[in-house]
Amino acid sequence: MIQAKNLMKSKPKKAIDQSTEEKIKAAAYKLFTRKGYAGTRTRDIAEEAGINLALLNYYFRSKEKLFDLIMADNMKQFMFGIFAIANDEKTGYEDKITRIVNAYIDMLTVQPDMPIFVLSEIRYDPGGLIEKMKLDSTVMHSYFVKQLKQAIEAGEIEPINPLQILMNILGLTIFPFIGSPLLKKIGGMADDQFTGMMQERKKMIPIWIKEMLKRSSTGLAIFLT
């Protein structure tokens, strides 16, 4: 009977701890996105989470530790989830383009502020982030890039730096979310209309990228000369 009572007491405490931790992370993500790392104080995070500063320090010993945790979570979603697609040896490069576009649009539809947060910190400390996440070796040594180089050597697609292709995929996919407030205003769109437009881009972006890469693409050939 005593053990049962103790078990009943321990469960709510665990749930409360998890809830508090998630509140802190959500508050920190919101403020880091809005103000950046330098402009966010731990006191601001505590107030946003509705807790006292001592409790925040109990869960996360420093602002840097909390930021690193949130940045790691976001980078894992923003980049490393895509790497699984890029390193799939069972799919061709054209299928990878479609899958990467779809994955990014699905992810950013749910978390539209993520690219603003990640890109602002990349601009603030690109060297540190690249070194910490090993992005240079991970991206440029992916199986996807290897396939693109092989296709270029085989004369299947235009001779172009694979980084240009990655830039086009990411730019066409991610920029609309970064510029969504302006785009919604220009287009007179509500949130659901913008979401519908991004769903349409799932089909259009892969087509555009593949057309750019075609060996017979006059426009790209002129651009490269």
C-alpha cells in the first residue's frame, strides 16, 4: 500500500517537471527567435515562461547551455533530417530533390519561425556553428552531391557546382517562409491561403530545379557562359 502511494505521488511530479522544462524551452525559442542570443536575458526567458529565475537556473545552468540545446534541436530538424534523404543510396538525385523540398515545406509549415532563428545565428557565428555541427563535411560529402557530380561527369546535367543546386533548392523552399509576412501582405493572403500556396510549391519546385539541370536547358547554358 505504501509503495502504491509513493508511485502515485511520483508520477505527477515527473509530469510537472517535464511541463516546466518544455515551457522554458518554448519561451527561450520564442525570445531567441525574436531578439537573438545576445539580446535575450535569462530573466526575460523566466518571465516569458511564467517561472522565477531560480527555477530556470535549476533546469538550465546558463543561457548558453539553454541556447545550445535549442539550437541543436532546431539544427537537427533543419539540416540533419534532410541528410537522411541526401545519403539514401537507394534513390536517385531527382527523387532526392523532390523529397528534400517536401520535407522542408512540411517541417516549416509547422514551424515557420525556425529558419529565421537558425539563419540569424548562422550569420552571427557561421564558423562556430559549422565547426560544431560539421556542416561542411556533412553537406559536401553527402551521397546526393556525389550523385550530382556523377551526373555532370556523365553529361546528363549541366556542368554546375553542386552547391549552386543546393542553394536553389533551399532558396526556393525556405525563403517564402522567411518573407511570409510581406508575401501575405502583397498577395492579400490569409494564413491558410499561404499554406495552400506552399503545398503547390511541393510540385513546382522539383520541376523547376530539374528543368534547370537539363543538358538542353538554353537558359542555364547562356547563364554559365
